[in-house]
Amino acid sequence: MATALVVLAAVPHVLGLWTVPPIDQLDRAVYDLRLQLTMPDTLDERIVIIDIDENSLAQIGQWPWDRRQLAALVDELARRQQVAALGIDAVFAEPDRGSVLGRLQQLATGQLKHDALFSDWLARNADQLDHDAVFAKALARSPAVLGYYLTSDRGGVRGGALPAPIAPDTPSLPGLLSWNGFGANIPALSRAAPRSGFFNAVTDPDGIVRSAPVIASFDGQLYESLALAVLREATKASALRIEREPGAPQGAVSALHLTGDQGSQRLSLDPRGTALIPFRGQGGPGGGAFRYIPAADVLLGKLPDASLAGKVALIGFTSPGLMDLRVTPVGRAYPGVEIHANLISGALDGRVPVKPRWSPVFELALILGMGAALLFAIPALSVGRFIALGVALVLGLVAVNTALFLSLNWVLPLAAGMLMLLAALAVNLFLGYLLEVRARRKLALQFATYVPPELVRQMVRNPERYSMQARAEELTVMFCDLRGFTTLSESMEPLALQALLNDVLTRLTHAIRAHQGTIDKYMGDCVMAFWGAPVAMPDHARLAVDAALAMLQAMRELNAERAAQGAPPVLVGIGLNTGVMSVGNMGSDLRRAYTVIGDAVNLAARLEALSRIYDVELVASEATLQRAADAGHVWQELDRVRVKGKHQAVTIHTVRAAAGQGDAALRAELALWRQALPLWRDGAFAEFATKVNTLRERNANFYLYRLYAGRVASCLQTPPGPGWDGTTVFDAK
């Protein structure tokens, strides 16, 4: 129900019934990020920027330049450099005040103004006197496109002369951007230029320029942008067809079809007549998207002949104070001339991004589909898997959105779907948390009787992973028994005995719990524990060995206290084994216990009993040693034994020193022992006896060597029969 409410809450925004500005802003931010990450960041050799930079101003003079200089620049680009099209991102709204004719016309009054001889002289010397005429002739013989701007914020002020409209017979296009004023070039220049185009841009509510109008409406007529005019001039696209929304003969514009000598192109537009700008790079001379050529280098003839042949040239400004800067998704100070360059480049490559008109329907279907997936998944998945599904849906949504952008240039909304998914996750996680708290409490009540509290706290984090049902697992089990405790208890008062036993078991329990062990049961003066269940522990054997060493250390500390009191020591024996055993809640209907059973458990009990025979505090099986070998403890092999109930021999070991504590003498002793054992098992008793005696001399207090000395003496006196392999058989429990 909660997920359904979240989905329904997103529908009105998707359908446009109301607008949520933060969602729109998030969509814009996502678009900006994706644009930055997917820009080509490569140089487009087809388009060059003729840069009126600071160095050019220093060489040619301050702006505005003499129109004769501009004429020379246009002639150089059109004739010697042979550019395919030349866009001029500037407006010449006033006559050139630097020309003689201009000054004479400003000064002329009265009779002089109407003198026929003077007028004739002006006409004959116009090329020398009228700089605008010089510039106009240069424009007329070039593939130049002049720029101008449209306005709607100056009370309808109009200056200069507009070019002829495009598609004058086309009926009105609903939704197209409309203007009521303009600032254009003087009539002489506007008439001379082959084409002119407006260079307006569209600013989004956050102040960022992401799109630019390609066509616009003025006084009921259509006009083209500077970028479109340059593109048409460069591709010789004389024919222009306007495509409207499907099924609507009088509908809004959806695309432009350009047809010319170099083929046809389709440029998708939105109903306003604008197109998203396909930015190539960071912008500016160092941006790497377009080549910047100083205008002075062109004027001074520094470029080789025809080095720009067939290219599109755009005249723009990077000099401080003249530079037309825009805030864009890819730069906070982006040159305005590059906006036209990006539109032309994108149109030539067919990679102008477009927002499909059916995107709301697509977004609605996507949201409903993902919402349905979440609704069906909630009852079937755990919290962790539900989160994983939600994250997968978010990543899938982003991936599909990005793939469509990269392959088809479709800009599809993303924010509403992402927010819906995140909100659904948050709501369901909150509700799931409330339900999970109840489940955790139930689990804690189930396991609290059997499992240490610290493990219960781990289990309640993921209660669905744990069950009381029996299962087979590889675990490590421990038996720890107090040696001679029966004899000790006969000389103690019951209360003192109780206090001692409680003290001993408390210290042992703390050591086990500190190493994440589960205490199975207390059996008189014996403790049984295991590792690896109910909480899985890949290093259960190492934890069990570390716990055993901690228990032995705890007993040494206790015995130090007892020695200070004149009391006898309390000794323990520990048996460890690792293997597959059954673990779960076992027992009768009246009483159950979370415990382990199996042959591996019985072997651990037998090994604990062997600690008395070998007079060591710890006996561990080969399996435990192998699983805990990476801990770095110093091990010594004791024997190969066959205990009661086991047909297969088991190699047993003890720990002589904890990790990092073995000295050189101990290492030498163990090396000699490793040489001796094969002799024993091979029946080389004389050689074995020699090495054992050497070991007894080195460590007379270690009982193991005395034990083997007695065994080898017996074998030397009565050699064993065939089949001897050194295995010791124990028939008693």
C-alpha cells in the first residue's frame, strides 16, 4: 500500500497536472552531469573560430575596427582561405563613424547637402569614402552570415534592417517563441549579406543556457538563427521544409528538413523552435572542441592559401570586455560564439539532443512498471534483497536513460522515476524496520536461552538468515575439563567448592565469549562450546584455538592468585576438533537445546581425555590445525592415534607457543622432533631413541619425551609385529 501511494504521488507531476520545481531542477542537474560525462572532448576540424582576441586588438587597433579592416578580413576568409561559410557573431547597428563619407554626412548642412556636384563627387568616390560600402561589397561576394538579435524586453524597440524571412508562406506555428523588437544591422549591410541570423539563447529558470532557438516568430514571419543560417550556407541547403507534430497539420514544429547540394539533414526541435545544445567540450581557446585562430593572423596573411578551404568560420570575441559569455552546463563563462559552433557541429553529426514528445508517457509507464515490480517483490524478498532490487532498478533506470541518450540522443526525464524509487525504498524500509523489530525480538527470545547475548545481537541484524532447524555445518567444537577436580572437591566445603567452580567457569566463559564461541552446556566441571553457528564464521577454527589459549592464560592467572593464598592449582585439559556436525535445536517436547552432535563432536571429547595421557593442556586434531594454521601459533605434533569409535587414525597436536612467542631454542627442539617422528613410525627405534634422549636432555620437564622414551624402550625390548606404523590405539573412552 505504501509503495502504491508513492507511485500515485508521482503521477500528477509526470502528467504535468502540477509542477514540482525541485524535481525539474534535479532533472536539469542530471542532464548537466550526463552531458559533462559524455561530451566528445575532441577537436572538430570542420569549424574554426576567428578570434578577435587581445593580441589582435593590440595589432589592428581597438574595437570597433574600421569597416575596411572587416572587409579585408571577410575577403581573406572568403577568397584566399575559401571557407564554406562565414558567421559573424556581431551586430553593426550604426554606420562606420570612421569613414570620410560618414563624417561629411554628419557635418553637411543646408545647401551643401543638396549640392548636385557634391552628391556626384560622393558617388564617384564612395569606395574610398564610404567604409560601409566597402564592407557591404565584401559581404556580397562572400558566404557570410551576419548576426542580429531579437528582443521582447525593450518596449518593442526596433533598430536596423531585418533580413528576409524564411518560409514566408508557412502558416503560424503554435508554441513558437515570439519577439516584438530587434537590433539588426544597418540596411546597407543587411541587404548585402547573403544571409543573416539571430544569435539569441534561451536561459532556463536556474540561469543556465542549455538550448538555443533555431527558428523564431516575428510579426507573424519565421526567421532563422545564426547557427541555422551558417549551416544552410555551408551545406548549400537552399530548400527548407518544416515538419510538424504527427497528425496535426497546423500543429507545432517538430523538426526542420534541410535539402541541398550536399544531401539532406533533419534537425529535431521542440515546440518552441529551440534545440538543446550538443556541447563538445569545456569551451574557449583551451577547451579543445574548436580551433581558435587570432583574427590578426588572418588579416596579416599569416595563414597558408586555402588552409581553411571548405571549413565553417565563425568570427567571435575572447578579448576581455568584448567577450560574449554565457553560463552553460559545461562552463560558467562559456564563449557565446561556441554555442553556434556546437549547434552546427551537432547538426552535421546528427547528434543534437532531443526531448521526445512522448517522454511523459514513457516516464509514466516506467514509473508504473517499477512500482508494480516493487509491489510484487515486497512480500517475497528480505529487506536486504529488497534494497538490492531497489538499487538495481535505480541503476537500470539510469543505464537505460543513458543508453538512449548516447545511441539516439533522446533526453528522457529521470528525476521523478529516481525519486519515486528512493521514496518507495525509504517508506518500505521504515515500515520493514518496524516489522523487523518485532521479528528480532522474537528471534532473541528463541535464541537467548542457547546463544550468548553478543551473538544474539549479531543475529538480530539479519533474523531471516537464522533458524533453529538442524543442519550439517563444518564447525569447531571444544571440550574443556578440570583435572583432578573430584579429588580437590573432597577436601573443600560445599560453599567454597561452589565459589571456586563458579570462578573457574566464569573465567573460562569470558574467554570463550570474547572469541565469539557458543557455549553448548556445562557438564559438572566440564564446558562444551563450539564455533561457526548460529553465526557463520569462516575462521571458526582460529577463533577456537585463540579461545583455548585465552582460557589457559586465564587459568594461569587464577593459579597465580591461588598460589599466593597457599591453595593448590586448578588444572584443565582442552580438546579441539574441526569437522562436519549437525547443529540445531534438539531434544524432546519438554526440553530442547541448541547443540551439536556427530562423530566430529565425539572425537573432540576423546581428544580432551588424551590431554591427560600426553600431559598437555591442549590437544587438537589435524583438521583444526589446518584451518587455524594462518594464525601463526607454534604447533607440535603429539601422535597419530586411533580412539574408540574411530576406525581411521587421527594426527593430534598441541600448541607450544602463541603466535610470535616461540624462541630459537623452541624452534630447534621442534625441528629435532620433526626429524625423530618419522623414525618412530618407520620402526627405526634405535635412531629414534637417540633423538628422544637428546630431546629429554634439552627439555627434561616436557612429559611427551619421557612418554616416548618409555615406548621406544618397550619396542626395543619387544619389537612390534608386521604392520607397524606408529599409530597408538586407545580402546577406552
